[in-house]
Amino acid sequence: MPKIVDHDARRRLIADALMRVAAEQGLEAVSLRHVAAAAGVSAGMVQHYFHTKDEMMAFALSAVMDRSEARIRAAVEALGADPPPRLLLRTLIAALLPLEGTAMADGRVALAFLAYAAVRPEAGQSLRPGTSQMVDFVAGLLPEPHGAESATALLALMEGLGVYLLGGQLTPDQALATLDAQLDLLFGPPGATLTR
Amino acid sequence: MPKIVDHDARRRLIADALMRVAAEQGLEAVSLRHVAAAAGVSAGMVQHYFHTKDEMMAFALSAVMDRSEARIRAAVEALGADPPPRLLLRTLIAALLPLEGTAMADGRVALAFLAYAAVRPEAGQSLRPGTSQMVDFVAGLLPEPHGAESATALLALMEGLGVYLLGGQLTPDQALATLDAQLDLLFGPPGATLTR
DNA sequence: GTCTTTCCAATACAACTGCAATGCAAACGC
DNA sequence: GCGTTTGCATTGCAGTTGTATTGGAAAGAC
């Protein structure tokens, strides 16, 4: 067994390049050679690590999900232990919104994959467990009278804000104001609690 | 001036075919020849009516917007004059959600174009006025205490529900329940008014 | 040393892409 | 009639696509 290389590191390197290409020019521009060029490697090497393009796409999709999971974890951990629910929710959602540079790039890639998965059911299947898990988590943070529908609504709101941010229909400020308004709706009027 | 044909009808015919291809296989599968085949015409004819692919895409994008506008109009007109605001909002949003067959197909196309426009600013520009106009309209329908943020939130919620519906994360029933929960939040608890 | 397995670069190939060019038929103005 | 303009089908072309194949260099196993 010669020439040991970190197999998974190579694949992540390639997936990163793919995401860069997709963020800048869309998934349609993702080809073996483009990705290879963006990664600074030969096309043959890409082929060595991904026997087929579908395989590469599937790996990149899972890499996208890993990234957003990491984004969540980082935001939550920065809050310390036992943060107030409303602040936790706001931080968590804000961390997932495409508000600035790198978050926007990730958001563009995620949006591209959403459209990609919408016409490829087998690819979309891997996305489902993540959101249902999120719904449960969010539902646990909402104050009493609210059920699972409010949690779903909050996440759908997040998704929609993301779309509008990427489309340029909303500025980051507007998106955050909208998010805060929704949180007001869920947690009660602004001055009514100390969680603001 | 010989052989008069309805120029615009041809272009709509082609755009319809494009949307069918995009709904089934995504925008990446949209090529001159595929679209021509789906429309049952020759590739040369497509070229005759659209000098370039970008031109064809731009026309199809505007056709998508026309469709959703027509969808809104049909839903609103079916309600008759002076419907209660809450019912009007619910009807309007439900009409735009990809809940069943043809609405889902249109939704997939719309999602594809959203991702398309996210990496092509000049294409996305045409989408902006529509939503800002919608925000104003929705804001006018909401009861007193609510401002533009709530209108934006409602539309973002709609967008997010659409994404989740297309991704299979939500069933139509769940999406509608979520929408109703949000309307409860905005219009007051279920039994408090007669608008339910 | 040699062997053998892994890594990767290069090339080849058929299929497809958008687009330009060509040619012809239909139909209206005259 | 005739000419001219429009509608469209066909073909050609250069470039790109995904994938298969080939070949060789590097490095552990022996």
C-alpha cells in the first residue's frame, strides 16, 4: 500500500472547489474540468476520487449540509451555556441566513442544490431528516402556547428570508427586522418580557 | 410581408416547452434541442424566434412571472368582491404554493430560476419589483398593529413553505396548517374573530 | 533489489452544446 | 406573373461535456 494520502481531505478539497464554482456561476457551470481547474488539480485527479459526476455532486451536497451544521454549532457555542431561548433562536437563524460574503456564497450553493434536489428525489431525500430535526429543536424553544406549526413557520420564514436575500429583494437589515418582528409575535410584544 | 404567424404565440409555445423541461429535469437540461423536441418543433425554429439562448431564458423567466400573476388574479377573482382580508390572504398565498401537480411543476421552474438569478444579477433584477409590490398589498390587508415587517414575514413564510413543499419536507396539509397558524398569529386567536 | 499497489496525468472518444450559414418554400405586394 | 420578404428545416462547426483507457511515477511490502 504505497503513497498514502488522506483520501477524505482530497475529496473535501475538490468539494470546496465545486462549491466555489457553484457559488459564482451556478451548478450548470460545474463540470469536471471547471472544478479541477478551480481546485488547482488535474481533471484526472478529480476522476480518481469521484468515479462519476453524480458521486461528486452527492459528496458536495453532504459537504454543504456539514457546513451549515458547523455554522449552527459555532453560533450556538458562542452563546455559552443556557442562553435565553429567544436569543438562542435569533442567533441560530441569523447564523444560517446569507447575510454577508461567505454566508451568501454558501447560500447560493444551497439554493442551487435545492433546485437540483427538487428534480432529483433521490438527492433530496438526504435533506429531509435535517429539517425535521430542526423543527423539533425549535419547537422546544418556543414559549408555551405555540406548537410545531410555529416552529415550522419560523424555519420556513428563515428559508424565505434567505431566498429574498439572495435575490436582492431584501437587505440584511430588512431581513433581520423581519425576523425580529416574527420573534415578537411568538414571544409576546417587545417590552413584555426580558428576553428581548 | 408574407406568411403571417403570431410571433408571440410561437414564443409562448416554446417557453411552455422550456418550462416543462425545466420542471422535469432542471434548468441544466434546458438546451435548444431539448426544448425544441419538447415543443415538437425543429431546433431551427427555436433559433428563429430566439436569436440566443439567453434571450430565450429571459423570455421564459418573464413567462414564469406572468403565470404566477395569472394564478393570483384567478384566485382573487374567484372570491368575488370585498372578501374578508384574512380569507383573501389565505387564498392568495395558497394559490402561489406548490401544493399539487401543475402548481408543483411551476414551483420547480420558479425555484430553478431563483437559483439561476442568484448568480446572474441582471436576470434577478426583473423579480424585485414584483415582490415589493406584493409586500405593500399584503401590508394593507393585515390588521392594525402590524407593519411592513409582518407582510414581509408572511411572504417569506410563503416562499419557505414552497421550498419545503418542493423538497418533500412538508406535506400540503402541513404547509397549510403552518400558514393558518401564522394567520392566527397575525389576526388574533382562532375564535376571536369571524374571519376564520 | 523487485513487486505491487496506489496515485494521478494525459489522451481519446462519442455525445452534446450554442450558434452561424445555407437553402428552400410559402405568401403577400406589385 | 414576379420579386421579395418571412418562416423554418438542415447542416456544419468549434468547443465542451462525462467517461473510459492508458501509462507511468511514487512508495510501501517483501
